Amino acid sequence: MSAGIAIALRDPITNIIGWLFILWRSPFTVGDRIEIGESAGDVIDINFFKFTIMEIGKWIDGESITGRIIHIPNGKVFIDNLANYGRGFKYIWNELPILLTFESDWKKAKEILHNLSIQHTSQVSKAAAKKFQEVSKLFMMYQPNFKPKVYTKIGDSGILLTVRYLCNPRKRRASSQAIWEGTLEAFEKEDNIEFAYPTIRYYTQGE
């Protein structure tokens, strides 16, 4: 009987211990955006046996809210990997890959993208640099370059320019949209910059 009771109460006891761990170590609190196992979302409640998140992602692009509420046992904090988007540093890096044709003026395109990224993220970079000074007192962290940067790479169908910049986790989609719209408007004015797409070229001998 004792063995049966112990097996039956194993999960509830684990969840209560998980609840105590969450209160003691504070890996996350209500309001944080987290990812645990295959689920991600904003924490909206924590109780004895489970915590509740408002789901993001899945079939929705840009980590937007899906509208589903997920209840996760507290014991999962001992089993699954846990990522907290906002604890400590409060910013994440985002990247936008932009593929141009080989014939495009990639240097001019790179300059345009760099100016756009600075225009839309300069305030975030300054705030992130200030926040990092506070976080570095709590964690051993290597100080990165907070300024946006554009990387160049040769792809199969063209020249790949990747914009890397800092953003607020909850404004990732909005920041991507702002940079993309600015890119479309700027490239539309240039005759020697074109977007690339997968193509097949045939060559006949002698032509």
C-alpha cells in the first residue's frame, strides 16, 4: 500500500517541489516570456501544481500569440530545458536574410540595409548597452557589440546579406516589418539592386 501511494503521489509531490523551486530560484515569474520543452509563451499564472502560459509561435509567424492557454506541470522545470526571453538582459538578437542577384550592386544594398537597421534600432542598442552593465554584475557574460551589423555571404542563387540587430522579444515582428518595408521602398528606387530567387540557367555551347 505504501509503495502504491508513493507511486500515485509521485507527480503531485514533484510538482509541489517544482513550485518551491520556482519560488526559491525564480527561473521565471508571471509576465516573463519563456520557452520550456516544445512550448513557448508568456507566463500568466503560477500555482502549487502547474504554471500557465499564453502560447506564442506554432502556426503563427513572428512569435505572436496564438490565443491558446497551456498548463504545464511544475515538475517540467527539472526535466526540460528552460529559456527565459526577458530575465536579466531583456533583449534578443534577430536576423533578416535578404538575397540579391549576383548582378546587383551589393555594396550599395549593404549600405542601405545598415542605415535602415541603425535608424530603427539605435535607441534599443543604447538601452541594451546600459542594461548589460547591470546584468554583468550578476552573470559572467562576454560583452557583445550592440550595434546592428550586416553580414555578407555567397548563396546558391545570389548574394546573401543578413541584417543582425537587437530588439525587444515582444516587438520582434514589428521591428522586422519596419526594416523590411524600408528595404522594399529603398530598393524600389534603385535600378541596379534586385531580389534573387531560386533559378536554373541553361547554356548552349557557342552561345
